[in-house]
Amino acid sequence: MVKINFKVILMRLAMLLAILLMSKSFCQAQEIRSDRTTERAMTGEPIFSHGMYYTGMVEYDGEMIPSFLFADYYVFGNLVFKNERQAKKYYKIAANIKKVYPIACEIRREVDITVAHMDSLPTKKEKDAYLKQQEKDLKAKYFPRLKKLTFAQGKLLIKLVDRQCEMTSYNLIKQFMGSFKAGFYNAFASLFGASLKKEYDPDVDDRLTERAILLIESGQM
């Protein structure tokens, strides 16, 4: 009859478990370094091209030559992620930026157009009528696109609007449509865990977002 030594079996199981845990921790501690190839694979092709603008002929060393102005080109050190999960989180944010950043830029243009036209209207009655029509037109134009955004993309758009317009979404609505509507829309957003008062913080909370935006703007990502 074979005698089973449960103490030895338990010790071996404990050692095996310890080895597995150590292996898992070691794998998670593996650093992942970002690179341009991975950025393309995770976020897709750039949505903008790197700008080059012809500025005319200039004199150089006694002869006239064409002059070009190149857009800013950004050089960052490769990001180092603690693990694959952290890397995927960053690239997911970058991919979301590509989706919503053009919308934030459009909103900025709409704001500029609205402000310029408002300044040209002589009476409050005309301004109120224009804003009412603008609200109707903007809802028809953007609602079909906005309802396709994910929750994370919607929250990101709120911050990007603040970045582009230098004013939170809440203050934009308040300025053009009044405090009541601003409060109403913000209360509605809060039901989904969002806030139209959210500000963009490029130096701390949104520093990686800002890095991605600069690369996207310059056609590098």
C-alpha cells in the first residue's frame, strides 16, 4: 500500500503556485516602448498630412529661389508603458482623439462664424432669432454624428471643445443660449457620469492626450 504524503504534495503545490505568480508578475512588469509602427497599427493612418506652404520667391546668394514654410514637427521620446494594458489604453485614447478631434475643430469654426454674425446684427430680436435658428441647424447637423460616439469619446469631446474654444461646453451654451439651457444640458450629461464643465488640462491630467493631439495635428500620427 502506497502511503500518500500530503505535506509534500501541499509544499509542491505551494511552490508551483509561487512560480506561476512570479512569472505573471514578471510578465506584467515587462516594459513596452512605443514606436511609430505600433502607433500606425493601433490608431490607423494619419488623418492630416504634414503641412508645407509655398510663400513666394526670395533672394538667396544673389539669385531668386522659391521659399516654403513647413508646419511644426514634434519630436518626443518614446513612451514607456509598464505593461500591455497601459499601452493599449494610451493607443485607445489616441484612436478616439482621431475620431472626435475633427468635430471639436468644426465646433470651433461654428463658434467663430456665430460670433462674427452676431456682431453684425443690430438688434437683440435679430440676434435671438439667429441663435434659435442656429440651435436648430446645429442639432440637425451634429446629432446624427454625436449619437454614434461611445461614452468615452463623448467625454473626450467635451474636453477637446474646451481646448479648441478656450471655453467649456457649459460656458459656450451659457453664453449663446442662457444659463437655463446650460444648466439643463449639464444636468442631462451628469445622468451619464459626464460634465459639460470639464476643463482640459494639458500639463497634468491630459498631458498624454496633448502629446497625441500635437502628433495628430502635424500629421505624424
